[in-house]
Amino acid sequence: MGVSDKIWDALATVIKMNDRIVSLSKTIENQQAKIENLTERVIRLETTIELLMRATEQKRLPQ
């Protein structure tokens, strides 16, 4: 019975590892979505700042 116990333990470990991998995969997908959302927000902020800086420069030039 020692061999069958070892096989059973190995199978149980593989199943637990598979569950953990699936869980980590979902976590990674969620994190990737958050990163993409933040990237979009940063791009919008950069664009807004750049437009505001150009508008301020244009107001200063005629003086």
C-alpha cells in the first residue's frame, strides 16, 4: 500500500497545483485589465497636460 499512497498523494498534489494555477491565471488576467485601464488613464492625462501646456505657451508668445 505504500506505492498506492504515494501515487494518491502525487495526484492530490497535482490537482492542488492545477487549482492554484487556475487561480493565479485569473488573478493575472484581472491585474492585466487594471494595468491597461491605468495606462489609458495616464495617456489621457498626458494628452490633457500637453494640450494645456501648448495653450499656455501660445498665450505667452504675443506679449
